[in-house]
Amino acid sequence: MKHIYIFEIMTTPCELQLFHNNKQFCNDVAKKVLKEAKRLELKYNYFDKNSYLSKINARVANVLDLETKELLKKSKRYYISTDYIFDITLATIKDIYLSNNIKKFSQEKDRLLKYVGCENFEIKKNKIYFSNVFTKIDFGGVVKEYAVDKVVKIIKKHKIKSALINFGGDIFAIGKKENGDKFKIGIKNPFEKKQNLTYVEIMDEALTTSASYERSYVIQDNNFSHIISKENTKSNILSATVVSNSCLNSGVYSTSLMINDLLDVPYKRILVHKDLSITN
């Protein structure tokens, strides 16, 4: 029997499908899922000045709990493995994209770029040290995917053999559907959102899609992708989908492919090009 739960996390619509005969049992699991996701949302909210992450950015706190320490260390490893594309310190220039003056935007970006890069902070034992006062960290490209992976552990701990977690397109399939089929996930046509260009079947795998057409920043008629990078490069592709063993892995590499579609990725990928052709 399928039980569906719909909620919002990190300003994103989410859906949880649990396949189990006991509805009350599923309700209890769903509550634990929501509680864990909310915990992470509050802890790592970049925009909430009272969040743990904001206190780190404000240099009010530098002692790291184990979870944050591991996330930071993983982020540094992703920084290296993506050829310095995936960078949680891009938050350093994040706020200037809200500017309404392209000249001031360019000047501020030039000034701050030297403070962007994971080499601008280091972790010693259980503390974080920044090399300057300007570098900021944002887990925006990490925390939702990390939340999905944490939710997967909760569901598996409760011995549910079949489930589909979807946090705003960050997806993990546990097992198969009730009829024995794998979960079938559609890859959108960027120009016709209700139409899928192709489908991917997954089982005990994560799938994420990053796209440049969904959102953008506009500064005096200049369009910038919501996927921020050091360079003002325009993506050669419309979307990148990555299938891997974790949502965090998939999310990091699908985002990075939007900046460099030639990046060597150790997982299955599906790229949608501007002519709607698809390559792997």
C-alpha cells in the first residue's frame, strides 16, 4: 500500500512515498523524516542570522560539531574532485547578485573574488579558521541533498523496503515499486515543463537534475544563472542529471556539470543540450 506525504522544506515542495501495509507506522516514520529535514533547514539556513551556519559566517562561532565538520571536509573534497567548480564559499559573492547596478556588481565581484575558494578556510581538530573576514560559506548546494541521504537512513532503519523521496527534484529510490518495477523518473523538456524528454529507471539510487532555465538573477537586463560561478560563463547545456549512490554525490556533480559539461564525472549522467538532444 502506498502512503504519500507532501510538505515544504527549504522553500521547496517535497513528496515522500512510503510503501507499507501499516498506515500509522508510515505516519510515524514520516513525522521523523519531517523533523530531521526541519532540523537541517534551521541549522544551516544561510539567510537566518540565528542559524548555526550564520554564526560561523559571522565569526561568532568556530567550534564545529561532528556533523558540520564532516560536511565541511566533504565539501573540500568535492571542491577538488570537481576541478574547483563546486565551491561552498561562492556565498562570498552571493549577496552582490541582488544588486540593481551592473557596474557596482562587477566592481564588488572583482574585489571579493580572491576570497572565494575552499583554501580560504581550514579545519583543525574541531574548529574552523578563515584566512580573512570576507569569506562566507553556504550549504545551499549541499544541505537539501544531504537531508535526503539522512532521510534514507531513517526509512531503512525502520525496515521499509520500498520508498521514493523527492525533495524538489533531489530524489532517492529505496528498493522497487510494489509491482516489482524500478522507479521511473522523467527528465523534463526545458521548454515544455509537463513533457518529459526521456526517463531513467532507478532502484536504491539517487537522481538529481540541475538546470539553468529554472531561475536566474537579472541586473540591468543582464541575466545570470542562479548557479553561481567565479566566471561569468554561460552553460552549454540546459540541464544535467546524475544518478549515483547518494543524493549528495548526484547533486554536487549535476550542479558542476552545468558549469563545465566536459567535467569527468564518476557516475551516470544525462545532459540535455540546447537543441534538446541528449548525451551521456
